[in-house]
Amino acid sequence: MIVKIDTEAKTISLADADNTEKLHAEVTGSMNPALVDEVIADNAAGRLVGPNAYLSVAKLREWAAGNTSDGWDTRFQAMLNKAGEQGWMNDDRTYVMAHLVEA
């Protein structure tokens, strides 16, 4: 899964939704942390915490709806379980960490 954050258009979209083997956020435009955080927050998608985005699990599900193959829910939950084991989720498991990369 690739979360695409565009700091110029102030939009977020999901690409490669069916791929639950990896998750990262690609930033187009400025990598300025304040701008990245603003776009994430304004799209009700989470927050920037240090160098990583903590993304709403509910938003990821919403964005992926209708764009995945059979068994996606099970694979997505397995990805979240692994992320939780690694400490890459918040305490109530409503947000998952994604590393930011420049697009």
C-alpha cells in the first residue's frame, strides 16, 4: 500500500491498495514536516509523529474499498497484527505507522 500525499494539492490518495506486504507514504511537493502534517490532518487521515505518518486504519480501509481482491480484509488484518507486534501502531490500534519517502 502506498499512501500518496501531495502537499501542493493538499490531497491524499491510496495506490497499490491490494499490496498488504508493505506500507509507506510518498510525498509529492514539499517534505516540510508542518505541511505534511497539515495535509494528513486536514484529510482526517492521521498525524505526523516525528519522521513518520501515523495513518488512520479506518481511512485506509475506506480508501481501499472496492479496489482490492478477495481476501484483502484478512491480509490487511495480518499486516496490522505484524505492525502492532513491531510497535508500529498506537495503543488502541486505530493508527498505523508509515515511513515517509519523497516521491
